[in-house]
Amino acid sequence: MIRMKTSRVHLLALFLMLAVNVSAQKTFKNPILPGFHPDPSLCRVGDDYYMVTSSFEWFPGLPVFHSKDLVNWEQIGHVLNRPSQLQMKDGLKASWGLWAPTIRYHNGLYYVICTATGCGGNFFVTAKKPEGPYSEPIFIKDAPGIDPSLFFDDDGKAWYCGSINGNDKTPPRRYPAEDRIYIQQLDLATGKFIGERHIVSSGYAINSPYAEAPHIYKINGKYYLMIAEGGTWEDHAVSIFTADQVTGPYTPFICNPVLTHRHLGNDIDITTIGHADWVQTQNGDWYAVMLGVRPVNGYNMLGRETFLTPVSFQGEQPIFNPGIGRVLMEDKFPNLPESPVALLPARDDFDTDSLRFCWNFLRTPFERWYELKNSRLYINLRPQKATELVNPSLIARRVEDHRFKAITSMNFKPSSVNEEAGMIIMQNDRFQYRLVLVGKGKTPQELRLILVKDGKEEILARVPYKINEVVLAVQGDGLKYSFLYGTSEDQLEFLGKDVDATVCSTNVAKGFIGPFVGMYASSNGKVSKNKAAFDWFSYSKY
């Protein structure tokens, strides 16, 4: 009896010890930046980490994030927040604009280099603080292709590294989608190249397509070139090369690609892993960020997002997530003090002097057509439409979750049949839903649920609505959206239930981004002096 009792005590003690050890192993959940935040690049300055991501045709350009622990990130600004910095004019195609930025810190300055596709080419800007303000862009002449990055060598020389992406001035491609990685010295004062251009890679193997997103690092006297390959969808991958000189020749690692999910099939929880950048912590550990996709039944509903995974070195060989070899939805927390960031309330009451960082405009707004006043957001009705390649009266934020609810309260009195205002959820000009209050002609004003699919507009549902105050909502649940309306948040009715959300997926709408949801107003081709007033907007996951 005594032995049995003692055995139970020992077992209980052992159980408690195991429980303590398990609880002590902190974990984090991927993605670290949910929603549309692709092409991540990061740098460390002291104990602080800073990251930038692509923003394509949305303004302001290139969001900047800060973290102390590589997991909890807070947006602190945008790299390009003035029209003079970013000329995304009417006609710029969807998913064009800002591609694949790189952020680096050198001699007291933060450098961000990027491709302005369709609006200027390759450029860089500088700032004394990571949140800015950043300088006017210096465009780099004779820099073909996309995805530029900067490397600062020990001797102080700055090197430009980019991808020649189907440029006609380069030698003919040996095989389809043979993109070439090149490196050339750059004069940062003038933005001009110095000396010879060196083609250093076309990929790790014969017929390896879409070599892009290059970054160069110097580790223990060795130069490392990391690139993306295989295209930016399910065949995406990361490969690494080394050299004794910055200009090469670069030798591919025999185990390339060092990171990919393409061999796991399209039913895996994370696909499209690639386009990586890495950083060494103050404790000597290595971590990589990269883009990936969380599919729903094969559909990409949120665009490409930013993920994190550990890296370790076996000799010169980097091993991504040792013993596992893939990016996980949940992984061990980095060996850094956990530093949670304060989250903004789900509801924005528009009671500040400027818009929150989460709000975006389509293309560059060259005129001020909105106003924050008396805890309301007023949006001018203008002739521009969300179905055109223009800067419409549209203010939207990224959809970050597969299950979400967005609600807004609007006061709007349409004065003619061509006027509409309300809520929009969109992938681009050709694929979107609008839940809007429209003007009255021969019939009373009404609420309409409008689908735009492949550029064709269709009214899915309509209901007379006589008053000017309305609460509008869209609820996402995987592959379905539901649209609701009412006089208050507590009294909402369906106008469209479980409609097809894949209209806003990249599978259907194409492009590189995920959907945005927000507020919209238009006079549809005619001049108007009318405004729509939004009392608040709320976004939350459930």
C-alpha cells in the first residue's frame, strides 16, 4: 500500500513536470502578417526588426512594420505616402505598381529599393527613421527587369542585384521563362551604375523558370545569393548559391531548392512558399520570412501572406526548419523576449485627424476627395468608377481572414439616378461586389447588391429603401459571402446570402493580390457635389 501510494505521488510529480515543460515551450501562429502582405523583406537594427511588403496598385505604397520578437508586428508607416513619390496614374493595370521591395540599413540610413511596374521602373528611397519620412525616389537608369535589392559590402561599395525579366535588350532566353539574376555596382549619390554588369544565375538547374527576388548576404566571409524560382504560385521555391567574390561565380547548393512546398501537393495547408529574406537575431539565431498562401478547397481567397520559419546552418548549408523542412502553421517561438503589440479597436470611429494605416486608395489620389470631420468620414461622389482603371472615391482595407465580418454605418441622400454609395469588396476593377444605396428616378431609391464578374455588371438583389441612414455589412465564410443591411447593427437583414466569394479569389480574378473591403461612392460618369458620410467602419474575424 505504501509503495502504491508513493508510486502515484511520483507519477503525479512527473506529470506536473512534463506539463510545466510543455507550457514553457511558447509557440507562434503563421502567417505573421495575415491578409495581402506578400514579398516580405526585413532587416535588424539593434534589438529592433523592420519589414516592408509589396502594395501593388494601392496607395500609400509599401507598408512598414516593426517588431521586437519577429512574431508580433505593428505597422508604423508607409515608405511612399506622398503623390510626388508614387505616380500611379489612371490606366495602371490591376496588380501592377509596387513589386518586391527590399529594406536595408547602412551607415545611419534606411534604404528601400523597389520596382514601380508601369509607373517609373526601379528606384530607391532613404530615411533616417524606419517609419520615414522617406526621400523622393531616385530612379535607376538602365536597370532592366524587376525585384531589385541592395547589398552593402565590407568595403563600403553598394551593389544592385535584380532579375532581368524578359527584357528584349538581353540575350535571347535559352528556354521559356529563363530570367537572369544580375549584379552591378551602384552609385547611391547619382543612382547610376558603375562598371560591368555580371549575370550570376538563371536558376539552380537547367530549365529552372522565373529566377527572381534575389538577395545577397555575406556570412563568415562567404557570399550567399538567395533567389525565388518556379513562379509565384504553387511551384514557388527558394534556392541558394555561394561565391568567394560578390560578382561570382556562384555555385548552387546541391540540395536546392532549400525551401518549397510544391512537392507536398495543393491540398496542403500552406502552398506557394517562396520569395524569402532572412535575418540573424541578436542571439545569433537565423529566421526567414517568405510569402505563402492559405488555400480554401483549392482557392486562394486572401492573396499571398507573410510567413516565418527558423533557419540553422550545417557548415555552409542553411537548413530551413531543421528536422521538418517546411513552413508550419504553428511553430516554436523565437528565442527573443515576447513583445505583444497593442491592437487597434475593430471599430474605426473616424475620430482622428488622419486615416489609420490600414486604409488604402486605388492608385494615387492626386486630389483630396475625402474629409475627416466631426467623427465622420465624408467621401465625395466623383465620376470615376470602381470598374475603371482610375482612382475612384474608394477607401478600403485588406481582408485578413477566411471568416470575417465588415460593417459600416452610412448617411447618404442620392440626388439623381446615377449616384451610389455604400460598401464594396473587390479583387480588382473586373471582379467585385457592391452593396450600395442608389438614387431615385421613376422608382424610390433602393439598396442594390451588384456583382461584377469578368467586367460584366449584374444586379443580384434589390430592395426599396426610403431613408438615408443605413448599416451595411458583408460576412465572409470560406468560399461564401453574405450581404446584410438594416437601420442598426442589431437589426440586419440579408440582401444576398451565401453568394459566390470565389469571384474575389486569385484563381478566378487572377493578379497577385487578395480582396479589399471598404467604402465607396460614385456619380458614375457625371459631375456631382454630393457626399456620403460614414459614421464608423468595423472589421473583425470570427
